[in-house]
Amino acid sequence: MRTRKAFIAVSMLITLSLLLGCAGAGGKEPIVVGSKIDTEGALLAQTILLLLDDAGIPVEDRSHFGPTDIVRKALLSGEIDLYPEYTGSGAYFFEGTDPGIWKDADAAYAEVARLDLETNNIVWLQPAPANNTWAIAVTSTLADAEGLETLDDLAAYLNAGGEFKIACSEEFVTSPPALPTFQDAYGFELTDDQLLVLAGGNTAQTEQAAAQGTDGVNAAMAYGTDGSLSALNLVVLTDPRGAQPVYEPAPIVRSEVFEAYPEMADILAPAFESMDLVTLQTLNAKIAFEGQDARDVALEYLTQQGFL
Amino acid sequence: MPGQEDGSSRLSQCNCVALFGAALGLLSLGLPWLSIRSSRLAAGEPVWLVSAIGPLVAGIFLIVWLLALRAGFDTNRERSAATLGAAGALLAPATLIAAGIGSKHLLEAAEPFARSSLSAGVWIGLIASYVLIHTAARSLEGRPALRQTVIWFPVLAIAIAGLSGLYSNTSLAQEFAGNEGRFIQELSRHISLSLGSVAIGTCIAVPLGTAAARSKRAERPIFVIASTIETIPSLALFGFMIAPLSALSYAYPALREIGIRGVGTAPALIALVLYSLLPIVHNTYVGLKEVSPAAMDAGRGMGMSRPQLARRVEFPLAAPLIAEGVRTASVQSVGGTTVAALIGAGGLGHFIFQGLGQAAPDLILMGALPVIALALVVDIVMRWAIARLSPKGLRAEAVT
């Protein structure tokens, strides 16, 4: 008897877990919103979810879906319907395009929107006017002492033999649009001793290394809209020569879903238009630095601004 | 040399495990208890137990750990076990509660976004308490009531203290509060992915193991394939699934309709099913091979047909080993599912990778600790079920 009871208990457990897994399939088709596995992805996904839900459009939250390649594949295969992507990523998705196009915000948006609609049936909606591109940030101590504001200042400082060590990822060092582009555009060259390559390094780790001065590091690879920059006393050096592609975040959506709910363009546009560089930095900081829930941060912002 | 003999016998009588646990506990008092950070991402400043919660409480901790150390030398086995059990059962919740209250005091005096994380002292203290409880429970087999109290009191006390918000000022609890809704969703995803894959894996692996045991020709290829799969790193195996599944789902849109796509649940489930094969195939094979010829002869002598022999002699005798394979596969699967978050399948890995991305250690812990707990629970439940599933005649041997 006990044998049978245990057997029944175990098989019920397994059946239940299978059912749990299948639940969610079927029923009315909601818009499945995904995002990359980072802070800004979560913030923008929650913004989109809250706005669509408020307008009475059914939604499903699949934010933090995975790294760029995975989210992109998920959108192309229909696993998700919508996620926030960056205009500059077009240079990566569509090889062989003119690299100059991606350094101009409007041209980059027009180009990626056209190419993605033609080849993949994907619609690009209104982007936010915030450039989340690769950047070099230095500690405010260094910036103040040496008067560093732009990458030109940095090049002059480096070429005069100034002390410098940057925490960065492997990709930042090797990927042509990152460090090599900065070096070519501003005329400086970093030696191996001036690079601290963190395995799998992301900007949260590189910025922390710079803020803590780990291993003599006084600079970090950063993204323009990173929330922790000001809190960690880091200063982003500006890019007056426009060496970097412009990365403006925009919701992108499969066209069949867009045609089912064309009103989403007008629902999302005002909020995205309102999110400039400082706004995104501030909101990202609330998530990454203060540890608030991305949904609460988005809700507070949208309510304050009167979008909800 | 009677004195020397006496000394060595006393040393052999003392409880080495308990001494180790008590020494570890004393060590924990010398380590930083908490780490206070000016913000979620800033570097931590170590805080010791004395400064976190005051000398009086720290003194009580010291005395209880010293009592446990003394009990380790006690030659009266039952008295020693009772003291060790009581010490461990009190120290485990006390350690966490002290950390929670200490965090509250520290945060009142700190900046608005300051965080207080549990540090080495708390973790070592918890491990040391667990060692005491474990050794006490083993020695208390003869006193079931006391034994159950020693095991369940700390679990209950820790849970009740948690529910009444005593830890709410620790950074770990704050991460949890910020992700509560998502946590339930990812936990249930994690459970259904890991156990669902093992359920499917069992349905495939048992016939494979049976085939391997019955036919010499099938044996080699089955084991070569199952072992090769096991050597592929999980992220790579997840990655391999994406391209063929995407192609399939494009070729047959019907597949996409039922949820088989290149990313998300389908590739994760398939990879996890593949991983679960080897332990179950192996144990089915060994289980069937080890059925004693005498039992088979007895069955044949009773006039059983081949299917009857399989159903009434072979499989019941092999069942404990097969179930043991399912248990191994399940525990392994609970861990493996963590990586599924990287291909869009969700699960508790979600918090681990998010935490890694933000360099927020407590968010990583929020994903990692439940994975460990889940693996332990699955292990315990399956062991219990296996003990009940075994044929009565085999029970004594089954639990090895």
C-alpha cells in the first residue's frame, strides 16, 4: 500500500510539473514582450508592458529573455513579438552596409527600419533620443586632475605618457567598432599593460573595477546610459569626432503583430521620445544602483510624466 | 604504558565530526559577520558580530559554541548528542536572526541606499550548526522525538523568523522583495523544466537501458552516445539545438504553433532530456544485469512466460537501482536548468545571470540558493520514495 502511495505521489508530482510547464499555452493571444538580459532592457520592456496594458492590449512578460543573439532569434522565430533594440545594432545585423550611416542617428534609424522590414518583416517604432553607445569613462579624480572631458583630451594625456589603465571586456579590445575605432579616430594606442581584460566583462564589472581602483585601474569601458556612472564617480568622455555608431533604443515588433495592433505606435511613441540620455541614466541607476524593481521604476516614471 | 593507552582510547571515543563543527563555529565568530556597502554596487566594509549586535549576544554565541566543543569530548554518547543537537538547533536560527537584527541597526545609521550583505561568518556559522545537527541526529536514532526536534526546530525557527520579517534588512531579502513576482514564475519554470525533462528522459532511457542489457549489439552504441552527450558542456548543447530547431520550425510552421522553436523552452527541454539519459540508462542496465539467476530460475520454475518474468521478477528487482538513476538525473537536471535562462527558457538562472550582469552579488545568491535548496529537496523526496518503492525483501540492501 505504501509503495503504491509513494508511486502515486511521485507520478502526480511529475504530471503537475508538466502541466505547469504547458500552462500559458492556448487562450487569447497576447503580445509577447521580450528584452535583453540587462538593466535597460528590463526598464524599456516594463515601460512597453505598462503602456500596452494600460491601453487594453493583452501582453505577456518575457523580459530578460537572453543575450542579443538569442532575443533576436526569438523575435525572428515568433517566440516573442516585440523587444527593445538599438539602432546601431543594424551595423551588426546587416553586414556590408556603409559604416558611416550608423554614426548618424536619423540615417541609422531610417536604414535599419527599412532593411529590417524588407528582409525580416520587422517594424521599428519611435526610438528614444539617448545614445547608449560604447564609451570610455574615467574616475572623476583623474578627470579633474588632468582636465579630461573629451577623447581628444584623453589622447593628448596618453601621448604625453600619462598614467592610465582601463578595465574592459575582450570584445571591447578586439571588436573593430570599439577600441580600435577610438584609437584610429583620436590617434592614441593602448599597450597591453594599460588594459585589464575581465573575462566575460560587462560594464557593471568594469565600472566597479575603476571605482574601486582594482589593480591600478582608473578608467572603464562603459555604455552611455549606464545608471551607475554618476553614483560611482565616473565621468564619460565625450566623442566629438563621432567615432562610434549611434545606439538609440526603439521597440521593434513583428509586422503581423503590428498590423493587428497598429495603435501601439502612438501609444509607445510619446514615452520613448521623452527618454533622453539623462533620463535613462537616472532610471537605470534606480534599478542597478538602488536595487528597485524595474517595473516599479517604469511605473513611477510613466505616472509622473502623465503617460499612464 | 597505561596512561598512553587511556589517552588514545579517549581520543577515539570523542566525536571528531562534532569537534570539527564546533571549531568551525568558533572560527565563524572571528570572521566578518556582515558587509555594509554604501550602495548596492559599492565595495563592502566588514562588520564583526560584536559591533553588529553587541558584546552580550556575541558572548552568548561564544559560550554556546564552547559548550558544543566540550560536548564533542563527552564520552557519554547520548548526553553528548543531546547537547550538540540543542546547540546546533539554537545556533542555526540565532546566526541568521543576529545577522538580520544587526543589519537593521547598521542600516539605521547608514546612507539611504546602503546595503548589508551576509558575510563569511554567517555562512560558516550556518555550516557549523548544520554539522552539529547532522552528527547529533545520527547519534539520536534511539530517541526519535528528540531527533525530530533537533532536525525540525531550526528549520521552523528560521522560516518563522523569515516570515515575521526579521531578515528584511539584509540585502538578500531586499533583492527578493524587488523580484518577488518574478521569483515565483521562474521557480515554477525551473521545477517544471528540470523535473519534466527527467520524466521524459525516463520514458526514453528505461527502454534504451533494457535494450542495452538484452542485446550485446545494442549495448556499445547506446552507451557511447549517452556518454558522449554527457561530456558536452551544457551551454554548447543548448547552442547546438538552436540552429536545427529554427530550421525545423520554419520548414513546418505547425511545429511553431505548438511551441517548438529555435529558442525558449523547446531547445532547453531537449538538451535536459539528453543529459538525463546516461544515469538512467546506466542504472537500468546494471539493475537488469544484476538480477540473480536464481530468482529468474525460480520464476521460470513457477511457469512464468518471458513477459511475466520481466514484469514480476526482473523489473521489481531492478526498480530500486533504476529509481536511483532517476534521482541522480533529477538532481543533475535541477543544476543544469540554471543555464537554460541564457536561451530564453527562464528558470532560476534568470536571477544569477541578471546578478552577474549588474555585478550584484546578492541577486546572484537569490538565484543560486534556491537552486541548491531545490536540489536538496528533490534528493530527499526521491530517496524517501525509493525506500518506499523497493520490494520489502530488498529494503535493507537498497539504501546503500
